Amino acid sequence: MSDVAPGGDGQGPQFSDVARVGRYFVRRFVAQARAFDQPTFRSVIADHLEVPTENLPITRERWPAYEHVNVQGALDVVLEEHGDAATVVGVADHRHRGPFGLADLLSDSDGFGRHGPRPGNVTRMSLPSGPAGQTRECLSIAVVLFEDGGERTALLLRGPDPEDGSMEVTVEIISTAPTLGEQLGHRLRDLALKHNVYRGHVVSFGHSMFGERDSLLRFQERPTMSSDELILPAETFEDLRRQVVGVARNSARLRAAGQHLKRGLLLYGPPGVGKTHSVRYLVSELVDTTVVELTGESLHGIREACSVARALQPSMIVIEDVDLIAEERSRYGGETPLLFTLLNEMDGLDEDADVVFLLTTNRADLLEPALASRPGRVDQAVHIEVPDRESRRRLVELYRSTLDVDLSRVDAVLDRTDGVTASFLKELLRRSAVVAADRDESIENALKVTADDLDTALDELLDTRNQMTRAVLGYRNEET
């Protein structure tokens, strides 16, 4: 017996469809009814505050993206103080809705009423909180409810979210006490600075807002060097150390005597002579100083670096190859050349700010006009020259390390290496070890470099076919 409707051709509605449509409407009705009973942030926050929210002020605090880990540290202090009296509520269905705040969550409009972000699971992310892989669990987005002295408060934290175009951390606070929200906002800002994870560490700016582990600032290991590892003429070494380390270690006495602490130091000279090595030594000496490094594509972060340095004194800003920004006018800094942005930031710091700007360059000629037109930004320019004979002798000793080298003819080597850089001598010792290993291929024998091996390596480096090698090692004694 056919179940086709009378007069039908089998393609029209069938009796079994009636039950199917009925089940669909029942499920839809039940889903809508249950959704109506689901709590919204409007109801959750209003129930917590126990007073009408329409006339309560909302306080808003903002931080750069790299401060997310510090804002979380401040919030952790507050949460620990309130213990079980604080409740953290996750936020669901908030993605791709654009920016929103507490006022939107409290709205009864369709956009942020029952169809907007809703209470859900708490989501966290691990952010770097120190060198060697240290991390802190941070809330991505959440509403925090707590009571303090009979007054009730609700707080919305939103971390940076590149998918939604949000590049900052925001905290919004609403409270039954008129001034409590503002006070809590100020306290969170003070706590974020007090417990700042970057203080006393070496950090560098990434080339994009969301770099490694979603952090603009990246922790770097502080180098460890002794003064014996920095081979410079005695006068040059003393100039460096006095201006950077000496001022840092006598800052209290200098400030009491009315002397300014802000200073700028420019290291200039040809490539390979040890400017970067000098920077590493100074960074290693200032163990309690916050160091902010800017190089390459991160040079656009001058303002941010100065902001960090200003907040985390004593501090040092290291900008290597500063000549790269001397003629830059639009790539990073818009209409204002980055060099003048740097000079303006240096000028904007208070005289007693314990901040040192350490700049390096291979092209002092590009910088001199700008520096001369803005006197006082750089207090001292130190010329790092190619090592003299005595310095070359010390460099050979340094780079040989534990290598067994016959230095009986080292004076002849020094005669032939006038005008070379530290990089050249480092490669000379390495290459002589390779020559020795090729000469004696017995892996059981300890590596020993003879005077002939050292001469052979030097002959190779000075051979005409290695002119480009010498150039990239910084050797300047070339015939035109």
C-alpha cells in the first residue's frame, strides 16, 4: 500500500514529514526557552552588585600589549587578598565582535543582551615572565567579581587579541562605591609597576607586536664577561667604564651633589673592532640594571623602549647600528625621522633620570650633523679603533683559550697583522686549529697548533684569493 498523498507524484510532502517538522519546532522552542534561562553578564554582574548599574561610573585603564604579564601579576595580588570571596568568570562567544567593554555587557540591547558574549569557561595563556623559560599563567579575558568592606566590585580584563585587532590590555571596573573603581585602577597600575617582570633583566623588542609567545618584549640572557675579556687600550676602557658603570654605581652620591645621571654614550669605529663586544661587557657589569636592546627591525620601538627605561630605572637603552636610522624618514617612524625621535626622547627625560643611552655606529659621519645640532644628548663619543700591537697580542692570548698553540713566532704574526680587527684574529686562531687538525688526523692525539700551522693560516687569510674574506672580517689594510 502506497503512503503517497492522494493525487501526489511522490515528490510532495509526505505524512512522515509532519512528525519531522514537529520535532524541529519542538527542539527550536526548547533551545530558545533554555537560552532565555541562561545567565547573561547583565544578570550576573547586576546580581553581584545588588544595585541598579545604570548610574554607576566605569573606570578604564589601558596598557601596551607587553604589559599583559604585569597586569596579571597585579591582579593576582588583588585576587590573593580576597581569597574565596573573589570569583573569576570566563567569557564565551566574544571572538570577532570587535571591541566591547563593561557598558556593553551590562546593556539590554540585542547586540550585547542575550546574543552577545556570555559566561563560559575561563581561558588562560602562558606568557614569559623571566629568562630561561619562566612563564606566568595569564587570563585572556575574564570578569572578576569580589566584595571589599561591604562594597561590591566587578572587573573586566581583556588581553591583547590580534585576531580582533586589539593591541592593548584593558581593565574596566564598576563598583557600588563611587570612588572604589578609580582607586582600584590606580592600585593595579602601581602593582604592575612594583612587580614588573622586566625590571633588572635584559629585554629586546620583537619586530612585530605579537612575537614569541605573544609578547612584544623578549627576555635575553645577560652575558657574563670579565674585564680581561674586553681588549681595548687602557684609556678607552676607562672612558667606557667610568661613563656607564661608574655613574651607575655612584648614582646616589651624584644625585645628592646635584649632578645629572642621564647620559648618552656613542661607540663608533669600523666593523669588527669590538663595539658589540664592549656593549656585552657593559651589560654584564650592570647586573641590577634593566637593559632594553633595539636592533634591526625593532628600531621602530624607540618610544616604547624609552617608556620602559623611564619606568624601570636604573636602566640602559642599547641601540646598535644607530646609523641605520639616521636617514630613515618613513619606513618605521612616519613623517618624523627616527633619529630625531630618538634625540627628542633623550631630551624628554628628566636630568636626574638614571638612564644611559648606549649607541653604536660604523658611520659616525651620518650622525655627526644631527648630534651637533642637538648638543647634550650624547655626552661622550668613544672611538673604538683597530687593535694596536699590544692589544693584538692580548687578543691572540684570549682567543687561543685552551688551544695548545706554539707562540714562539708570534712577533712575526703581529708584524703581519697591522690593521686587522679582533674578528680577524679570532678567525686566525680558529683557522690555525683547522690546519693543525688536517695535518694530524689522528683523533686520539690532542690538538696542537705549531708555529708553522699559525703561519699557514695567516698566509691563507692574507692571500689575494681571500680578499673578500678579509673584508668581511673587518681588515682595513688593503691596497687600492
